Amino acid sequence: MTGDLLRVLGFILRVLEGRPRARMKVVAALVAGLTSGAVSALLIATINASLASLAHASSGLLLRFIGLCLLLPVSRFVSETLLLQLTADAICQLRLTLSRRVLANSLKRLEVVGSARIFAALTSDVSSIAIATTLAPLVLMHLTLVTGCLVYLGWLSWKLLLLVLAVAVTGITAYRLAFQRAFHYFQRRRDTEDHLVGLLRGLTDGFKELKLHIGRRRAFLDQEMTSTVEELRRLGVRGGVVFAVANSVGSTLFYALIGVILFALPQLAGSDLEILTGYTLAILYIMVPIDATLQNIPALTRAGVAVEKISRVGLALDAEPGEASADHGPTTWRKLEIRGVTSVYDGRDGHPFTLGPVDTSFVPGEILFLVGGNGSGKTTFAKVLAGLYVPSEGEILLDGEPVTEETRDRYRQLFSAVFSDFYLFRSLLGLEKQDLDRQARTYLERLDLDHKVSVENGALSTLDLSQGQRKRLALLTSYLEDRPIYLFDEWAADQDPVFKRLFYLELLPELRRRGKTIFVISHDDAYFHLADRVLRFESGQVSYPAVSDLAPFGPSPGTVRSATDGSRRQP
């Protein structure tokens, strides 16, 4: 328990690092909790002293009793008030910190970990740590109270204290054995929660497929979902039962100790009445905080598991080098070189996939097509090129300067990309142009979306669109970013012929005239002739065929009917 308590407190203090006022609240809450525990122990001593001298109780004892009775609620009020503020500050900062750590990790790391484990860490683990943050000062207060009472009992009779400590050691040993067993169950339960999050995502993302196939739906609910939630229930119950047994044994031992003090010791040793009364009162009094502490151990244990889990999924409190110092990046460049670059990772089939080595260079104002079959390495190369993957070997040079860990984030700001698994944000985040709404409306009209989507104060009115329309919104965002290099991953795959022609024959040449470099991952061989150069990928190897050898026949620009020539299409 102590290890979990210290682990959680250390984690919270690291989260609040750089926030002096928040850290002061942590210290103040702990001091108030410790004061409350010490006052409670002194109150027991005062009550026992008063009981021993009822016939001639001194006014000093009365004043001490009144003072302690006033100080106890004040210290508890201060502790609990600071605790509320501390919990709110810590959890708020924890969520922000972990979100920053997600973005500080590499894309490849997040792909290996998986989104389900990340979501579980940001939800379930944060909740467990939030509960522990609330409990930690209370547990410390209880431990202080128990310690103070033990000191008082030692002052009354050190021989009886040895008996109390012997019973306590026996109880702690039994509880420790039970704790280790329960900890095993809690760890397995936490791992099962990762799987449950993945199933819940499948429940929503695969809703249509589940509705359309009753066999799949029944198998999902009756096999996958049922087995997982039953496993969570089983592990949670087993861990809780182990703790319940340990708590019951501990309570029984303390009551047995009280029986020995009250009935056995007077017969054996004729102990002083004040000593027996003091011991009985103190043991009865500390049973409540001990029981409360034992009841809170499962929550602290889960929080300790959560801290370990957060670190294991790569959300440790150490940022990626150079991440925090990146600015908006360069707006101009002269030459981009790829020298002996390879990228190695484990493929979905369990076999390693190697891209490269790739040796080539690029200059502003080019249209480059990346072509090849599925799984040939096109998207992997695009991620390496854009700085999302770190090359396993080789280097990338921008204007003769190598891209390093310290400069990688700044280098990434050269690129605007629409990947095949793109994500749309409702607001045009990070775009601070004065006429942003006007520019966005212009592109909405050109992309035939102005009758579906409006923009106000940098926010889009809806994202409830077809996949093709959503891709056009992603293209709009990319245009507004106005970066030197554009990367489109199968953008035209979900577009009808009108917008394919608009994309290939109007938008790409227009970007080139503006001095942009455009990388297009495409299977549309009818448009390959529009490229200045082509990079062909096959099993991770790259070749550079002549454009004329790939697609000698393409649509004639003179026969193209633009989507913006007044022929409004119905959705």
C-alpha cells in the first residue's frame, strides 16, 4: 500500500511540476491531514486522562479538550477544501499533460501501442488516479492518527504495546499475502479493459456491419463482448473477495486483542485501570481509520497499476526532443534530398517490411506521383518524407542541412497532407488568417460544398457528409494551410469523375503554378501523364520509370468539364 501511495503522489507531483501554487496545495493538504491525525490522537489521550480523574478533573484538561475539539474540525475542513482544489487541479493538468504526451510520441509508437490502449489510459487510468488523489491525504491522515495512538499506548505501557504490535504484524503479514494475490487480479483486469475499449469502438464503428449480419452480431455480443465483460466481472470480484477476507481477518484480530486486554490481562497481571481503559479506547478509536485505510487499498492499488500502465503505453512524462520548440516552420526551400533512407517495421502479417533504400531529391514546383500496388510502401514513404516516421537508416536533408531529432518537428511544418485515414476537425484549428471565413467560403463553393456546409468564425457547420464530401473538406483545410509541400494519399479514390477531373486537371496544376510541390499517391493511371516524375513502389523497392512509359493515354484537357462551370450536381 505504501508503495502505491508514494507512486501515485510522486506521479501527481510530477504532473504539477512547474505549477508552484498547485504543489503548495499538495503540501498544505498533506500538512492539514497530518495535523488532523495528530489532533485526533491527542484527543484520545485527553479523554482517557479525564476518565481516570473524573472526581477531580482539572480545568486544564477541560481547556485542552475544548481546544482540540475546535482544532479538529478546522484542520479537517482545511484538508478537505484543499483536497477538492488539489483534485480538480491535478486531474485537469493530468489530462492536458497526457494529451501532450500522446502528441509528443512518434506515430510509429502509437500505431504499435494501438488506439484502444491509448483511450483506456486517458479514461480509465486517469479516473483511477483521480480517485487515488482524493484518497491519498485521507490515508496519510489516518496513518498519522494510528501512529500517534501507538506512541500514546507506548507511553502508557510498552509491554502491552509489544502485544499490540505483534498482533499488528500478524495482520499485516496476512494482508500482504492477500494483497499480492489481489494485485495480480487487478493487473489482469486492467489489461482486459484495453480489450473492452477496442470492442466498444467496434460496436460503434462497425454498427452497420453488425446490423446487416445477424450471425456476426450474435457472435460479437454472445462471444466477444460477453466473454470480456464476464472476465472483468470475475477478476474484479476475485480481487475484491481477497481484500474482504483480509479485512475481516484484521477486524477479528483487533477485537480479539481487545478481549485479551479486558478479560485476560487483569487476571494475569492486574494491569492499571487507566492503562486498560486507554488501550481499549485507543484500539476502538483506531479501528475506524484502519478499516477505512484497508478499504481504500484496492483503489490505491488500481491507481498504482494505472501509473505503470500509462508509462508502459509510452505516455511517460518526458517529451520528445525538439517537440516543444517547433515554430511554424520554413515557408521557402530550395532542395529536399533523400539519401539512403530505409524504414523497417513489423508488417500486419508478422513479417518485417523494409522500405528502401531510397535515393532521390525534389525541388519546388513539381508534381510527383507515387504509384504501385497495395502494401508496396507508398504510404510508408510518404510518412517518412513528411517526418512522421524516423528513418531506420539514411538521412533527409533540407537545403543541405540534415533533419535531426531537434529539427524534425520544424521540418514537418513544410507539409500539408490528406491521408487516406484522415480526420476532420470541426473548427479550422491553428489557422489565424484575418479573412479565413471568406477564403473558406470560396473553396466551399469551388468544391461544391457551399450548399451543404457553412463556416462562421472558423467553425464548420457540419461534418455529417459522405466520405467523398468529407475528403473535399479535408482538401479545403489543406488549401487554407498554404504549406510549401502537399501530400495527397488516394484523395480521388472516393470522388466521382467530375471531381477527379477537377482535382487532377485544375487543382494540382494550380498548386504547381503557385510554386508548391505535390506528392500524389494514386492508382488512377489515366492521369499519370500529368506528373513531372513518377516513383514506382514494389515490395518496398523504388524505381523511377519515365512518365510516358506508364500512361500514354490520358483524358484530353480540352474535353474536361469542370465541377465549377455552373453544372451544379445534386448530392
